[in-house]
Amino acid sequence: AALGFFPPGNILKPIVRDENTHVYAPPDPNVDEFELERIVMKPNSVYEPKLSTYGAVILVLEGRANATYKADSGLDDTIQITRGNTFFQAAGSTLKLETQDVELIIFRTTTKGAIM
């Protein structure tokens, strides 16, 4: 088979949620498996992503920050996250991000429609 040029499929356009967050969700209502958020924070800033009713996987692409996690179970912890880290955010838990002297870029993915 000859290799040829294949135009890209449907490119997801971001929905601006706020100054820090862009949401990428499949436009097809039959695709409900995921929704992706791109969160970008300036240095020395604080941000609390919206609550998710479903668990989420978070990937740290750039930067570093302190992440304070609070769950309904009473678990309360602060960790430092840096480029290359991945972690899980339980459903219904809150997350507060505090950047340090560099920009932070993370991706958070969860079930489509789970972000409140």
C-alpha cells in the first residue's frame, strides 16, 4: 500500500471555561467516555479546578506547584507536583493548586459531563 496524505479527522475545538481552563469534549453525543481539560496557571498564582463527580487522572506537563487535596472521607494532604507526575483525583474531592516561580500546565481527564 502506498503511503499518502491523510487529512486530519475532526479536530476538537476548545471551550473556554475560565482564564485558566480550556475544555476539549467530543462533540458527538454518543461519545461519553472522556472529557479533557487543559489547565494553565501563571507563576505565583492559586487556582481551584471545578469539582468532578467522577474520578480524574491528572498529568503534569510543565512546571511545579503545591496541590492540596481534600476528600469527603476526611483525607487532607498537600503534595508538590512537578513535570512528569501523574496522579488520581477521587470523585467529589477538591483540589487547590498553588504555583511557584514557574508556569504550570496540566491535563485532567474524566468522564464527559462529570465536571460541575
